[in-house]
Amino acid sequence: NVFFQQVDYSKLLEKLKGTSYTAIDATSGRSDAGLMTFAGKRFKTSTVSLGADLRTGSTKGADVYRTSTDVVTNAGTLSQFSAHVQAGSHFFDRRLELAGALYYSVVSLKNASFLIENPTGETSYMNAFAGPLSDTVWSALSPSLSLVYRPSGETSIKLIYSRGFRTP
């Protein structure tokens, strides 16, 4: 599977709080692209599968305040690669199944920033978060193991261990 998406977003945000009126032109351009692949093989009592996922996306947006001098911008590129291998077997007429998997993920953030130009009281509370962000790479190896016992056709007892990865 291959995908590409381009989104250009524009919206006027208006807020009235008491007698205070705020108007913001919010714009954002975002592109996402990726490739996913998967292959598997069934044997008499077991299965093996492999898969990979490659994605990249970038954004560049701005909130331009019409009712003050504030301009808030954000930009960056996030890229991700992940791969997995999974194997499973069943025993005793499929009453017992054992499966294990290993996932590896790498995520990188590049050229990212959150900037505030000409801050007033509308945006000054965000100053602590403003500035360019360091290029960063995260990676993880995530295992998974499952055991399923079916004492009858309508009952399953599952024991599952897994460790996940989510970009901070």
C-alpha cells in the first residue's frame, strides 16, 4: 500500500468573551506520504509474517491574530520506520495457541519549531514553549507474547504480554 495526502487548511476563528473580541486567521499546510507492506506464510500448525511501514509528514502553519499583533507559527517534519516479525503455532486441535512478535520502530523529528512573533497578552503565556526544537530521534524494540487456551468452543482464556512504543 502506498499513500499520499496533501491538506491545506484555512479557518477564521472568532471568540467573544464579555466585551473582548478576538479574531484569528488559522492556516496550515500538511503533507503525508508512506508505504506499508506485509507478507505471511501459513504452515500446517503455524504462521509467520513480516511487515514494514515507512511514513513521513510535514506541516507548516500559522495563527495570525487580526485583533492584535500576535503571529504564532509551527513547522516540522516527522518520519517513521517500523518493521515487525510475528510467528504463531496452535496445538491440541487448536485449543492452545502461542504467538510471539517483535516490533522495531524509529521516529525522527526534524526542522521543527513553535514561534511567537510580537506577543501580547493573547499569546504571552505560550512564550515558555516557543523556539526551535532540537532534531530528535527515538527508537524502540517492542516484544509481544500471547497464549490463548480454548477449553470449549465459546470460551477463551488469554494471557498476553506486550510492550508498546509511542513517540513522546
